[in-house]
Amino acid sequence: MTVAVQYPEGDLLKTRRHLSAEEDERLRHIEAFVQERLRKPSLEAWNEERFLAEALPSLADLGLGGLEIDGTSRLFKGLAHAAVAQADVSMSAVLGIHNELIVGLIHAYGSAEQKEAWLGRLSRFEALGAFCLTEPDHGSDIAGGLATTARREGDSWVINGTKRWIGMATIADIALIWARDVADDAIKCFLVETNTPGYHAEMIRHKMGLRGIPNADVVLEDLRVPAEAKLPGARSFADTNVLLCSSRAWVGWQAVGLQHAVLDVVRTYVTDREQFGRPLASFQLIQQAIAEISGNLTATQALMTQITALQQEGQLEMVHAAAAKATATRLARASAALGREALGGNGVTTDYEVAKLMGDAEAIYTYEGSYGINSLIVGRALTGVSAFV
Ligand SMILES: Cc1cc2nc3c(=O)[nH]c(=O)nc-3n(C[C@H](O)[C@H](O)[C@H](O)COP(=O)(O)OP(=O)(O)OC[C@H]3O[C@@H](n4cnc5c(N)ncnc54)[C@H](O)[C@@H]3O)c2cc1C
């Protein structure tokens, strides 16, 4: 028996009802654009490990370059990130890092001159940034282990070290580089123009996920920058904790969009494809898979809606962000695997999107703090015992 499809948008909780009419309208514009103009081209770009730079002017017109500082609600920002992830998780990684870790960091901790020079251009996507924290020998233990050095010499800083996995580092105009001041051992952040002699970035190839955003190994060799390159507000990791909480939580919204995309792809596929003379959608095991994907998506949306409420009230702490990020990406990984299975052999080729989503789920499960480390942050908060330091 067939009946009318309820919830064609797949949002059982009607999450957007919390938005103002104006934000709801703006979100609809974003959703329409990314579904019509980003989703399809992103598949080929993903296969070719190519960044879709040509989409940036339109994304700027939609206000996505300055989302972090545009005064909209945290829920709107989250749903906008989810909408982009629903079309292409790689582009949502570009926008998320750009907003949370570049625009947000300069806005919160930059000098008046740094804000004046860069925030306008970044907001219009006339300039791009890279966030350079992770190193080849220090990932999970970066806070204690960071080995890149900054040495003050007269009116300059001289930076030496290596970074790994840095998103956009091959094409960015500026890099926010975290380095340890050899004088006081504190970790500081420097805004560096990437055309400065001593900055070298080489793209990491053959990723299994997020293939539409270039990640790079970066070598910093006697990189000399003026004293004013240091972000005055970012004197230590502790200073930037609020911002790092927010960027970690943002990944949860990527997981919402990713699962939404899985649901879209699977619903269409199982309705169209027939086996044993009937659509796949008519088999109970397939419906169970759809219900599980929808359940995971709904749980992630509910979690993220509460997280944004805490953010909006200024109450977000690292344990909340870690719990959200770990749980949301665990569910996204499970949903992508269920979706892949429902597509049978066609789930194995990226032509049908779900394999792309499965690879992307692996990447978001690990960046912004691995699943394991975020779990240990929650475990520490709930037991009072640290299992990792
Ligand atoms: C696609 C992608 C994009 C990225 N973009 C950026 C970027 O733009 N800028 C940037 O600075 N970084 C970026 N990263 C780096 C990312 O944040 C790190 O990969 C992540 O923090 C994990 O570090 P690692 O890869 O060195 O793993 P490791 O720290 O080597 O960990 C390996 C495994 O061991 C586990 N582990 C480690 N320590 C413990 C412990 N004490 N107890 C139990 N388990 C443990 C981890 O959970 C993980 O499963 C990116 C990474 C990826 C994959």
C-alpha cells in the first residue's frame, strides 16, 4: 500500500520552526542554491580532489563568508552549516573553518589593524585563510606537544616548524599559525600572509573523504613576520577555549547535514529501484534502515539544537562540545554505512553520492579532535579521572 509522503524535507522535529521568519527565508535561499548549484558539481570535484573555487562568489552573495559575525542566531548559523553539508560536506568544511576558526578568531582576538585589513575581505571571500595548529608529530597531544617555535628578534618574529593536515593552506592568502614562544614557552598565534618567504605548503593527496577541500603539509622555515603579526588576544590555548568549543560543536551540524543527505539519497533510490518486482522501499529491512538513519538524524538535530541554545546563552563548555561532536559524528558514520548498504552495489561507487558521504563521515569523525579524544574529555568530566593526560 502506498500513502502520501509525510516530511518530504526529512526533518521530523521541524527544527527550523525556532527561526525568525527572516532567518527561515534566508535559510531557504541557501538551501535552494546549494541543492541546485553545488550538490551535483561537487561530486565530480570530490572525485578529482578539486576545490570548487567557482562557487565562492555565489556563497559570498548568500552572506556565508561572514556568517560568524553577522548577528544571526546560533541556530540559524548551525542550520546554514547543515544545509551546505547536505549538499557537499567538503564545502561545508571550507565554510566552517573559514567562519569558526579564521573570521571568528581574528574578530575575537585580532588587533584593530588586523580586523580592518582582513575581516571585510574574508567576509566577501575575496581572501581565504588557513588554521595551522596540527603538526606531523603532534595531533591529539598538540596542546602540550606543539613544537613549532616563534623567536622574537627586534621588531620581528621568526617562526620555524612543520604543520600537517592544514585545510586551504595551498591556496589561502593568510595563515593563522600557532607557535611556541621560546622566551616564555607560551603558545601564541600569528597572522601571516602566505606569500611571505619561508612559507611552503604541499597538498596531501589520496584522502578517502573531504576530497573537495585541499589539505596540506606546511613547512615554516625562518619565516620572518613583523611584531604586529601576533594576535594580541590569543596568548594561550586557554584564551581561545570559547572559540575552540564553538568550532568543535560546529562539526555536529556537519553531521546533521551529512545524515540529511544520506536520507535524501536513500529515499530516492529505494523508491525508484525494484527487485522481486517491487520497489526496494516496500521491503521491511529497507524501511528499518531508513527509520534508523532518520532516528540518528533526529537525535543529532535535537542534540545540536540544545547545544546552540547553550551557545546562545554563552554557557557552552568543552565537555558539551566534545559530547556533541563525538556523538554526532558517531551517528553520522553509522547512518552513512546504513545508506551505503541500502544502495547495494551502487553504494560502492561515488556516482551515487552515498560512498562520498561515507568517506566524508570518516574525516569529520577524526578532525576537530578525534572521536576517541572527545570521548575521553566527556569521560574525564563525568568521572573526575583523566585517561589521557
Ligand atoms: C581531513 C582533515 C582535515 C583537517 N584539518 C585541519 C586543519 O585545517 N588545521 C589543523 O590544525 N588540523 C587539521 N586536521 C588535524 C586533526 O585535527 C587531527 O587529525 C586530529 O586532531 C587527530 O590527530 P592525529 O591525526 O595526529 O591523530 P593521533 O593524535 O595520532 O591519534 C591517532 C589515534 O589515536 C587515538 N589517541 C591518541 N591519543 C590517545 C589517548 N591518549 N588515549 C586514547 N586514544 C588516543 C586517537 O583518538 C586516534 O584514534 C585535519 C585532519 C583531517 C583528517
